[in-house]
Amino acid sequence: MIENEFAENFAKEWIASWNSHDLDRILSHYSDDFEMRSPVVVQVTGEPSGALKGKQAVGDYWAGALRMVPDLRFELVSIYMGVDSITLNYKGARGSNVSETFHFGPQNKVVRAYAHYAL
């Protein structure tokens, strides 16, 4: 079971890492073979499944995103807790509303993440 303190610390550090634009710091939250699913993956990469797997593939995708949006900043809105997951609701690029769910594995590293964007 995820503890409140862990969820709050993860959220704070995850937002700060993205706002720092330090890709190594961002990737430090994830297992080596984690999977990321997002409709933006489809838009940016053309990958029809919307899925990328592994730090290399996702890191390359995120590096491109950071170059495309150099003023990217996230603002945490709320934290939702599950059994082995956390969902963060945050303001993303250009004020978009985003909910992202993180599933945790060993060593409290993210093994799967799913991003959802408001219409």
C-alpha cells in the first residue's frame, strides 16, 4: 500500500524534476524497462499504440519534448492514491489539464505510467 508521505514526496520531486528540465533527474523515478502510454506519443512519434518502453526510448521522446517546449512547467493540482499507484493531476504545457497514473514496482520505481489529457 502506498503511504501518504511517499505519495506527497514523489509528487513534489516529480514536478520539481520536470521543472528543472534535467532529463537524468526525471528518469531517476523510473525502472529501466518502464512503459509509458500517452496520446501525445501518438501525435509526436506516430507510434499508433501510444506506448514506449524503456528509459532509452522514453528518454529520447522526453528530450525532444523538452526541446520543443523550452519553457515547460508543471503545476501540481492534486494527488490520488491507489494500492500500488498514484495519480497526479497537474497543469501541463500551455495550461493543459493532465492526469498521470504511475504504477510502482520494486524499489518504489515507476514501472508503468499512463497520461490522460482533458478535452
